[in-house]
Amino acid sequence: MNLNKVFLIGRLTNDPQLRSTPSGQSVASFSLATNRNWTDKQGAKQVDVQFHNVVAWGRQAEIVSQYMKKGGLVMIEGRLQTRNWQDKQGATRSTTEIVCESLQLGPRAAGASGDFGGATPRSSTQGAKQDDYSQDVKETLPEIDIEEEIKAEDIPF
């Protein structure tokens, strides 16, 4: 049995880059930072930061481009893929990235602009807490799965 599955929860290091393939399919690429915290033998707190390149296709790419911004929290489910290409000097290069199969957007900060997919902020006069507002956002943003096959010739980079 084989399995190629990745789950990441992290923050975007930059705004996503949206492009289109020659066939018109949307593709978004972005980088995600994840942290690992621990205490070493001497009792000092340690932090390890890893950066992951992520690619989203089709409608997911459009949603990523529209709703995700630098610093935003997101959960990604996908698979690892390694690509090879020739650079301008003729050398063979390769990169390993995560192909996003589904994503869940994290809550937005209070006062953030943008469409929340139908969620509307509650006024403070109604006694709502920020956590209630964040829960509304989580419940109204859909989880999106890729159903179409991705072809190597469609990759624009």
C-alpha cells in the first residue's frame, strides 16, 4: 500500500501569485510557514520554522488568490510532487511542492476587509464575542476539492 498525503497548518509568507495555463486553467502558488516549538535539555525554548511551497489549481486557485493574504492562517491537505525542468543555463533543476487537494481558511482578524463568503460580522451591541464571529467564518467558507486531472504541460512555471 502507498500513501502520499500532507496536512499543514501555517501562515502565508507572501500574497499568493495567480496565473493561468495556456489552456486557461487557473493556478496559484504560495509559500506556507510552519513552526515547531520545543524545550531543549537545558530548558531553553527552541523554534524551528519550515517553509513549504504550495500549488492550488482551478477554482481553488481563484479562492486562494481572492481570500488569502500574507500572514493568513490556512490548513492545507494535499500531496507531495517533485518537478524537474531546465533552467536558462541548461542545468536540470527540481523542486518539491505540495499540490493542494483541499484547504480550510483560518479566521480573519477583526476589522479585516474582504468578503467572508456570506458571513456577516455581528455588532458589539448584540453581545457577540470575536470567537462567535470567527466560528461564523469557519462555517460559511466551503472546503474545496480538486476533481480535474493536472497535466505537467499545463504548469506555467
